[in-house]
Amino acid sequence: MKIGFYAGSFDPFTNGHLHVIKVSTQIFDKVIIGIGVNPNKKRRFDKNVMKKAIEETLKAEKLNNVVVITYSGLSVDAAIENNANFFIRGIRNGMDYDYEENIALINEEISSLDTIYVRAGRLGALSSSMVIELLQNGKDTSNLLPKQILDAIYNK
């Protein structure tokens, strides 16, 4: 069974992340979304609220071969603990590639897990930080976030 591990803070989970998941479900038998919790970083949205909203998004999209977990520590350890064969990373541009390739090389060295990159395509300009800034300034983000994520944000 081919299992892909897609790690991130997903703070919040965007349509760009959803795009990566949709592509990944066509490649892997199972995809694990790992919401990483870094104690040195303050989350904007509670990890459990985001986990539930992501699960609702996956259900609405009929993406049945995806599970969502939360973890702390290294992504590589969480991937191994969950029997992943590959890491999944979304790539928006060349800067993303350079950054992600350095991490992929280290992960491969310490775990033998390779990394699969999924292009963001038309969503290449989208980032969680950009979405947060738009939300904080009262802008409409309904085209950038799944409905279930928007509902979770406004009901927090």
C-alpha cells in the first residue's frame, strides 16, 4: 500500500492545500494529513478545530482515502509511525522548491522516505499567511478557503 504523508501547520487549511490533497489521492492508496504542532509557534486556530474542519471538508469532497492526525515533534517521525512511504509537499514557486528540497534531502537521509512534490498550479500565489492578512482586514476569502474551514474560523 502506498501511503503519502502531507505535513504542515494548516493554520488555516486553504484551497491550495485541498488541491494538493486531491492530486495526492490519485497517486496514493492512502493520504495522511499531519497537522504539526510546534510549541515554539503560536497557532492562530486551535489544532482540533482545524482537524475537524479538514475532516468535514474531506467528507464533502468525497475524499475517502485521507485521514487527519495531529502530532508534535519531527514530521519524519510522525510519517514513520504512520507507515508512510513518501512525504507530500506542495510547491508554489522556485523559492518553495529550494526550501522544500533541503528538507527533503535531510528527511531522506534520516528515514529513506522520498518526497513527492505537487504543483499548486493556479493557486500558486495562495498562502495561509496571506489568507490571515485578508481575514484580519475584512476581505472576502470564500474563494481561498473551503466552506467548512470558513465556518470553523467564524465560529471559533
